[in-house]
Amino acid sequence: MTSLRLVHFADLHLGIELHGSPDPATGLSTRVQDFLRVFDAVIDYAVSERVDAVLFAGDAFKNRDPNPTLQRAFAERIRRLTEAGIPTVLLVGNHDLPIAQSRATPIDIYQALGIPGIYVAREVRRLLIPLRQGQLQVVTLPWIPLNRSLTNDEIRSLEREEIERRFRLAVSLGVQEALKELDPAIPAVFLGHLSLEGAKVGGERSIMLGLDPFFSTVELGLHDSPLDYVALGHIHRHQVVAGRPPVVYAGSLERVDFGEEDEPKGFMVVEIGGFLVGGPLPRRYLYPLLVVVAASLGWVGSKRGGASGRRAG
């Protein structure tokens, strides 16, 4: 099987200005520049290494209404991927969602423009993506708001535990149906923005929005499907939650606040049928004496063979 190399990153949260100051030359906060710098490092790697696809696991901006300057900065970097012919999946996270379901997210514009090679995932679905060589299947689970699965009357009348149970069941059934569409002969990845049982939550609790149920990999059906890799976003701490297939939170690209000062940050380079990859990201130290050691994380043993490595800073 031809080796596939993918980039998996998440939780950009472009627009966070905490602990920054205005830069007179650009008019941007120095913290926004920090986030753009690490975003550039991801794009630089993807383009220079000619990866087969880029998977973004949600939360592009700090909030659902980013200003035009931030939207332009994001678009300039996505354009580099399209110019390089790299298919890119943009998953909708909880910070991307508008209050009203009928309103657009900040990344819906890429779907409306019909840009070749850019896939916006706002629904649970299976994507079949043509690559330079072969194909890639991606089952997507964007952030699902509570009122998408339950009626307002149910939400008002039920206890919190029952609301969460029904919500998890509805989402899990939808994911399982999409996973049934997978062709075992084609490399497959699950891309989700959610909280998983067993994951260690970090400083992002301070910016989480609304009900945040924790799903299990079993109820979602991730272990019973021909998946090579599970690419996750939402929890900012990088971690491997399970190993068969590898279930991985890429973690946020940059520290949101001092609650994340001891967390290594970076993005994942995933090789299906290949080898480990690792390396540094530029970063601003929030604590001047902090030393972070980059580490490789790997797993071998999928139906087709696979491994994952991290570029951390």
C-alpha cells in the first residue's frame, strides 16, 4: 500500500489576545501574531513536505463572529494549501457555531465558494477525498449542539442526566451509520470535535461552552470500524486516548492562557503505512523557566499498518 502522510491540527482559536499588547506596525495583538506564527508553521510543513491531506479538527476562531482581519488571515493560509493542491477538511467546532442553526459559521464561506479540495464538515458524514495517489475516507463529527438532537420541550422537562444520555445516544447512532459506509480497502480516518472519556482536560475548561458530554470510543463504534486513525479536537492537551486505532487529541497550537503553560503544543503528522515524524513549532513561552521536551508517539498494528508522530514545541 502507498504510504499516506496527513497533517492533523486543532483548536487554533485565532483572535485570543489575552496577555498580549498591540503591535503598532500591524495593529494586531502580539498574541494574535503568536497564533498566526504557529499556524504558518503548520502550513509551511504541509506545503514543503507535500502531505497528502490536512485535517483540521475544529475551533478556527476565538468566537463565532471573527472580525474581517482575522478571517482574511485565516483565508490567506488556507489558500496556500489549495494552491499546493493539498485536500483540506475544515471541521466545525463549538466556538465556530452561531446561536441560530440556520446562520453560517465563519468557515462556511469556503463551501459556498466551492473551492476545489476544501471540505467543510458541519454534519456527521463520510467523505471520500481524491488524493494525488489513491483516496482517503474521512468520517466527520463536528460539534453537535444540544437542540439538534433534542426538542426544546425535552430539554426543559428532562433531568440533566437523561438529557445527556439521549443526546449521546443520538450522536453515537449517527456516527455508527456513517462508519458503516467505510470501505476497508481504502485508508480511513475519523475526524471529530468532542470530549472523550479517559481524556485529561486542561486549561480549556475556562472557554468551554454549554453542555459538554464525554463520549466513549465504544459507544461511537470507533473500535469496530476499519479506521486507521482518529483525529480529535476540542481538548487542548495533546494526548493519545487509545491505541487501536490510535485515538489522538492534537492539542491546541498555542497556549490560550497560563492554565496551559506546562502543556507541549504542536500538531500531528500521521503516516498510514509509514514511519514516525517529529519536530518543533515556534512558540511564546508564558513562563520563562519552562523547558519542554518534544516526544514522538507511535503505534503500529492497524489492518494496513500505521503510525503517528507529533511536531511539538
